[in-house]
Amino acid sequence: MESAVIATSRILVVDDDASIRDAIAEFLGGHGFAVRAAGDAAACDREMRQAPADLIVLDVMMPGEDGLSLCRRLAPTGVPILMLSALDEVTDRIVGLEVGAWDYLTKPFEPRELLARVRALLRRPVADKPDPEQARGGATFGGWWLNAEERRLRDPAGRPVALSEGEHALLAAFVRSSGRILTRDALLDLARGLDVASYDRAMDIAISRLRRKLADADPAPIIETVRGVGYRLAPAVRAG
């Protein structure tokens, strides 16, 4: 049986199609969730200002500001985002994950699968979710400074370092999990910006690329390999 916390979680459904929006809201509401609905990005912003959400179900194709742009804006808040789209190409799913979605479900979908994915996202440990306060103020580690919300990174000499969105997501995952050994699967969940199709190999390549970019600015080791387990951020992290 799911926990009472999951069952009473607050969900915001954002979709411009009223029939789909209402059907999702009714279905999730029938399973005990407190559900609100919004028809576009502006309405979503109003709902979020009035009260927080524990999870957002977000459609990609909307008039005005689309779901990808809205997801990119909302991602730094740490609210899990389940993206819905009729676009089912691998590249479409990757783009959704790269802009900050926690999961991606293509239309049409089976309502029971939507429910299972919602519950799975809500079961993720709080420690695995971004800390909005840390994201706003930035964090330092080994002389480096990262502002995850604004995707800005400075090396120990104060020089800006350019990273891709996926590399920023990966580095932010390490910073949020300071001191922890992260398996490849955990990093795939935490970073949410990598090609999830090839799993271990994709993660090893992504970390190798990130290491090279960091080493170009400062040769001191930042990400260490824990043989047979995963990876860990070497320096201690502090807010500031």
C-alpha cells in the first residue's frame, strides 16, 4: 500500500486540451491526489504562486509558451515534472529530459501507466531532489562555483566555464549529493539530461566529457571513480 504522503500529494495538471486535462485530473483525483489544473503556462504560473505542487503533469504542445520552455523555467524549483507529448521519437524524449523533465510519457497512454509513473516520481527520496535554496544562491566546491538555476559555472580562477545542459545537470547532481557515491542508475535519475537509451556506457562517456572540460580549467580531480560502485564528487560542497 502506498504511503499517505504519496496518496495526498498535490498535483498540477497543465494541458491546453480541456478534455485531456479534465480526464487526467479526474482520474488522479479519484486515486486520492489533490489535483489542480491549468490550461497554459500563464495559468500554471498563477497556480504555483498561489500554492506549491508536489508534482506537475505537463503537456509539451501548448499555444504561447510551450511545455519545453515552461519545463526549463520550472526545473530549478525541484518540483518533479512528468512530461506528456504526442511526439514519440527518441530525440523528442531526450529534449524533454534535457530541459528538466523527470519522466516522459507519450500520448495516447494507458491511465494506469500514468498513475504508476506519478507514484514512482513521488516515491523518490527527498535527498534526491534539488534544493531550491542552494540552487538560487549557488554552491562552491574545490574553488569552483556553480549556480544550478542559472546554469553558470566558474572555475577556481573565477573564469566562466561553458557546459551543455546535460553536463550542467550531471554536475548539479553531484553537487546536490555531496559526499555520496552515486551509481550510474542514480545519476541517470538525478541528472535527467542524458541519453538514457544506452545506460552505463552513456553515463561513462558523459562523465568523461565533463571531467575533460573541468580539467581544461583546473587539473585538480573533481569527480572520482569508486571502482565497482559508481562516482563521487571529491571536494566538499558548501552554499555560497
